[in-house]
Amino acid sequence: MIQWIKNNDAIGTVNRGVPAESGLCTLCDSSCKGKCETWLASLKGRKLLYPRDFGQTTAGAWHVSAVGVGYHSLRIQGYAYGAKGINGKLTNNADDCIFTNVNIQSSFGNVHKTKFKLPIMTGALGSTFVAAKYWDSFAIGAALCGIPIVVGENVVGVDRESKLENGRIIKAPELDRRIETYFRYFNGYGAIIVQMNVEDTRNGVAEYIMDKYGDKVIIELKWGQGAKDIGGEIQVTSLEYAKFLKDRGYLVDPDPYNPTVQKAFEQRAITAFARHSRLGGTDLKSPAEVRESFMKSVAYLRKIGFNRITLKTGAYDLEALAMAIRYSADAGLDLLTVDGSGGGTGMSPWNMMQHWGIPSIALHSKTYEYCKILDEKGIKVPDISFAGGLAREDHIFKALALGAPYTKLVCMGRAPMIPGFLGSNIEGVFKPEKRAELHGHWESLPPSVTEHGKYPEEIFAGWEPVKAIVGNDEINKIPFGAIAMYAFADKLAGGLQQFMAGARKFNLSEITRNDIFSANRETAEVTGIPFMTDAMNDKALKVLNE
């Protein structure tokens, strides 16, 4: 097991807890006072791309890439000549081939294309309370950045204000809030995607969305995620709420109607109830049955009006991965998100995250392999999004290259949530009367923030760029968390442009698997990406032997 380094003195970042491969702490606390790389990028933006204290220091890299298999053990190629992907009025002249001219906008989709300004999307933010608390920051931030955001499963089912009639949803205020908040600042780039699981399908969530919003919303079928191989879950601390969820048809553990459990809750021996979703596909016995059921679901969604349909699958066995790719291709889906184990934005069982499923880099490598098989058969494969422990600009480049040309997006779960937490904590200090509403944890700014300024305009690198988008009056309505998210995204954008320029690729479509190499033999074997002294060696020998 690799022990990741907790602090990076070069850029001034520190992890509060043990960092995961993503660079985020294993347990990310919404009250955190800093300062991991994502946290600090939410304030400083692209300035964090460079070592601190310029003019006084020099910096050297530390490497863990030679040990173990993971995205950390892929490295990015740089080239000494050439430029690909220059378009428009630009030329291959050095005056035009600057990193800020790298085009990182693109689109995904089969027939109906969805544009985005940066090749990332959020993970599914569903019925977990952390998603509901900070939704304004997440959704407005995503809209301003021009990236897709995903409303996860069970949002309608857990909403105590929602109304069902004859088992079908007729009122869904929390889902409405989430959709309408995003569209308030939607500018033609990005999208809002709503997931459905077993309970959502039974409750008629798709029909409700179509009736109210039409095909402005993308609908997503869900097979699973990388954090767990069971359905989604949340915890509630109210006996009455637990009874409400059981009455809604959910599994609630322990049973809130059990007199023994009620007595234990009264004595505080039990303090919370876990609500679980049902497993999908349990009545199916073969890939053929899975395909038939899946194609019927897609056909029904198209029949009621959805033009854009996506699928999210988790770190299941390779047969399930092959089915997800092939059936998505057969159904003409717009996007397939493949989520490797194991991270999560909710309350996934801890040891399940640790010990189930295929890790991201291996699952993503097989995704490429299976897509290529279909492609060579003349079958159009769906656009792909990779998820699972990705948080930085190097992750974006590596994931796009590993799955090229099929991978169009990188799905980030926990990382884009951190700006929402941080911004809300800062806003709560400046607006103490709204602190509870904002779910801010701080009464005063910690030194990790005041070292960047005393007022919002100087604390947030994203303040002025966001104000330029929304205007002088509207900026006062933008959550600080959304402004922080804009700065974080700008850091990712600038870093990705730099990596692409170094690889002489000035358009996302030009990124290929040749633009990365493996830092150890084991990673080369798993990914099919050549080892560092093998990659490009044939071209090197040609130069020497001419």
C-alpha cells in the first residue's frame, strides 16, 4: 500500500487526514479549515498551479509513480516539436501556439449534442443531506462553469414535502429546487442530469420531469457506482422521519416500527436509522434478459419524450462492464459513466469501499479495450465518462488519454463539493444572520483564509470573473461556494491547457493514448500503456539509425 504524502510544501497545501490517491483527505469534513489542494484552489484558482513564494524559492518534484498501479503511475508525454488541433484563425506559429489558446470545450452525445466548457462533470449528488445543504453552491457553480451536474437517486423519495398519488409523484419541491437553481444561470453549456433507481422508477420520476421540464433535462439510468455494490443509503436521526421513509417503501434499518428498536432509540442506544434502496436487476438471470429489460427501459424513456439518455455503472465484474458498453451502444445512449472503486459522496459502508470492485485504472483500461472491440466491428460506441478518485488537472488529461478517443468527460465526485463547503463557511462569517441557512460552520475566518485577504473580493480569485459574467448587481446573489467552485474549475482549466500545450495538442479531440506512458511495468501490463523506456523508443532509434 502506498502512503500518500500529507503536505506539499512547494504549493503550500496540507491534508488534515490521510490523503487518498485523488489528493483529497479520506474523510472530507464540510467544516474543514484547510488546506488540501482542492480547498486552496477554491480560493486561489490557477495561481495554485505554481510553487509558492516565487522569487525566493526553488522547487523539486517528489515521485511515487514508480510504486503501485494507479493514475499516479501514469505520466504525461511532452514533445519537442509540432502542434495538432490548431483551428479557427490560429496558425502553427509560436505566437499562436500558447497554452491559453488550447481549446478545452467540446460536447458529448449521440444525436443531440450537449456542449461543455471544461471536460468535467459532477458525480451524482442525490439524497445525501450534504448534497441538499450545499446544492445552491454546487448547481450555480456548475452552471457558471458550463459543466454538467448530476442529481442523484432518491431525491424525490426522501423529500417529506413531496406528494404521491396512486403511487406516482405529483409534487416534488426538492427536485424542482435543484433543477430550477441550475437553470437560473445556465448559459447553453453543461446540462442537468437526473438519475433514477428502482424507487425513482416506481415513483414516476421520469414522467414528472418530462411533464414539467421536457427534454431540457437529461435522464440517467443507474446500474451502480464505485463506492458500493448495494443500493444507495442515507442516515436519519428522527424516528418519525424513519417511519416516513419506511412508509414510502424503503428498507429502513433497524425497523422504526419495531417496539424494541423504539425503546432503544428512546434510551439513546440507537441514534440513527439507515435508509437503503433496493438492488436492481435481481429478477434477471442472464445477459440476454438484462439487455431486454434495459432496451425496454430506454425505449419507454424515448417514447415519453427524452432525447438524451445516459447510464451510470459501477465497479462490477467485467461481464457487467461489457454489458453496459454494448447495450448502451445498441440503445444509442448519449453517455456512459464508468465509476471505479472506491470513493463516495454519501455514507457508503466503509469496508465495502475498501474491498469491493475493480479499482479505477483497471476498470477504465478494460473500458477502452471493450470499446475498441465494438469500434472495430463497426458499432458506434457511446461517449464515455471516467469516474473514481479523480480531482486534479493531471487526472483529467490522463483519463482522457487512457480512454481516447472514446472518453469525453471526467466525472468528479467529492472534489467539486469542497468549494461549496469552503465558500459557505466563509459566507457564513460575513453573513452571520444567514449562517444556519448557509450551513456555515465558522464564526470567524481562520488564518488559512485571512492570509489571502480580509474581504470576499480579495479572498476569492473567482470573484471578479464571476461578476463579469453575472453583472454588478447579480454578484450579490451568487453563493460564495459557487464563486469558489469557479476558481477551482479555472485552476483545472489552466492546468489542463498547460499539459495539452506541452503535449502539442491544442484540441481535446487530439489527445491519444500515445500522450501518456507507464512509470512501472505492472501499470503497463494492466493498462496497455507502454513503459517509459519503451514508449517512443522505436522513433528514437529511427533518428539514431538514419
